[in-house]
Amino acid sequence: MAAATRTPKVSPTIGEVELEVRPVRIRWVAWILAIFLFCFFGAGALLVYVESAGFNFRPADQVAMVVLGALLAGGALVFTRPRLRAGAGGVEVRSAVLTRVVPWDDVVAVTFPDGQQFARLDLPDDEYLAISALQAVDRAHAAHGVRELRALHAKYAGR
């Protein structure tokens, strides 16, 4: 049998992706919460079908409960978005809402200060960019990601 060849991922902003890291625990928590919220509001929509205590729920109310559950579940899934990608062109950091690309020349260091929740890219003028994909709760996974990112920084910074 022939070995499967894997095509490398290519980002339009940083080129070939050499490192991609996503958080682990927050993704599990977000998916569990999303499923719970959707099921909770879906069950609530089924349970209000019965008239009781003078309340009269119509089918539109039931649909609204299901839609509300879907919206809240979607809101919980926003926390599955954080990602870090790095390649020869720099570092792409995606948080829950925004994505920022930083070229290697602008990265002073990759740090994970004691007591902080996220690793960060130290930038010039005492600025930094939090990397929400590398979280303290992920322990070994985050430590490995920081090591790999530091190796890429040493390889590409100042070229």
C-alpha cells in the first residue's frame, strides 16, 4: 500500500504553516456547554407544550426557545475558535473574535509569565499579544506549543 502524502497547510498571511496549536480543555468545556444549552432549551420547548398555571404557550414560543438555545450554544462555541499558526512569514494569532498576524521581526520574545492564563508574544515598546490558544490549564500541551513557537522564533527572527 502506498503511503498517504499529506499536503502542507498554507496560510495566505504567513506561508506554509509549520506550527498549529489549538487549546484543548476550553474546547471540551465549550462543546459540552453548547450541547447542554441546546438540549436544555429544546427540552423546555417540549415541556411547555402542556398548559399549566394559566400560561398559554404557543408553537411560536416553543420555536423561540429552540432558537434561543441554538443562539446560546453558538455563543458558547465561540470559545473553540482560538488558534495559533506560525510559519516563515510570522505568527497568526486568532482569539475568540479577532485574528492578528505578527511578522517575526516584530516579535521580541515568546513568554509564559508565572501566574498568567495565556502565553504571549512580547512586542516592541513593552506591548504584548496574548495567545489564547496556549492556555495554562492545558499544561503539557501548552508547554510543548511554547517550546515549538520559541524554536520557530529563533529560526526566523532577524533573518
